[in-house]
Amino acid sequence: MELKRLTDHIWIMPFEAERDRPNLGYVKGDNWSMAIDAGHSAAHTRDFYGLLKKENLPLPVLTVITHWHWDHTFGMHAVNGICLANAKTNRYLSEWKVKIEMNGPDEFFGIHESIRREYGTDAKVVVKDADIIFSGEITFDLGGCRVKVFQAEAPHTDDSTLIYVDNDNTLFLGDATGNDFFTGIKRTDLCAKLADTIKEINPEICVEGHWTPVNVQDTLNDLMYGM
């Protein structure tokens, strides 16, 4: 596995299907750096940081979470710096934190085979609340690189956060374009709302959670197919 440079300010640790590891994003400004999503587990996060160190890139000061699903968040306890999530995402994380601490990880392991592959038989499952909670939108200046973080309606979950790297005209979507994981349903009204949001931003590149980066029209075509 190698770190892929996408633009002047953006690198990606590519997704892996077998363990359902999503793309992990990294955005570096002149003053500080940001990660996008925390990873499936502490091991995933450590692998990501190993790739950053290999490229002599500083570890992220802030990690932004796209939505609550475990493959994007259960590595939060292992991140460098602090984590940012919207209030609804944090509520879901808090619920799973209590559930696993009280009942153990069996229900979590039973969700999908990819989780059992990621954790094996003896890895500890740790769920962490976010350090900073936001609602609506927030913009960061990393130093010559502005990043807009904002909530959006989307078919995959009801807690989607999108991240737009303005200087690089790149939009991180997490899994926002996909079906609802638990029902398999891809609501057409939410596809349309997300498509409108993307059109308004008009990025050049879209980075989805479990796919290679594509041009914006590919992402819009995918949403239109879902409609």
C-alpha cells in the first residue's frame, strides 16, 4: 500500500475492499494538516500514519469525520490531535460506545465479515466520542489552503459531513452517495438533494469512501442512476 498524491495539497491512503477500509484523506497547508476520516481500527490508523511518515508528512492536527460508520470512525481513539464530527454523528458514536462497553463487541462483529477480518480474534474494539462537535458548516484555513466542512442530506446515512478543499477544487463525500447500509435502499429524493449540493459546489474531483477519485460528472451520474 502506498500513499497517493492527488493534488497540490491532498494525499490519499487508498481504500481496501477485503477489510472494508475506506479512503483516508490528508490535506496539508502551510501551517498545519488535516485528516479526513479516522479509519476502521487502531491498526488502520497506524498504517495510515506509517505512510505519512514515510513521505515525511507531519501527522494531522485535526481529523474530520464524514459519518458515524465504524470503518470511518473506530480508529478515532488512535488518532494524533483531535477529532471533529457533527452532533448527530457524535450521538451515534456515543450510543455504540455505551453498547460495546456494556455488552462487548459481539454485536459489532456480527454486522459483517469485513469487520471480523479487520479485528481478528483478539483486537480490542474502542469507540471514542469526538473532541469537537459542530452543526451546519465550519471553514478552516490550513495556511494557503481553505477547507469547508459542512453537513448535507444524502442517501447513505442521515449524518453525512462533506469536506471541500477549495484551493484544489476537490470534494470528499465519505460514503454519502451509497445505499443505506442497513436497508439497502437508496432514496431518490436524497440522491437529488445530494446531487444539487454537489452541483452548487461544482468540484472538479470527487473522493468517495470506497472508490477511486473521479471527476464530478461520474459522481453525478451515479446519483442519477440511483434515482
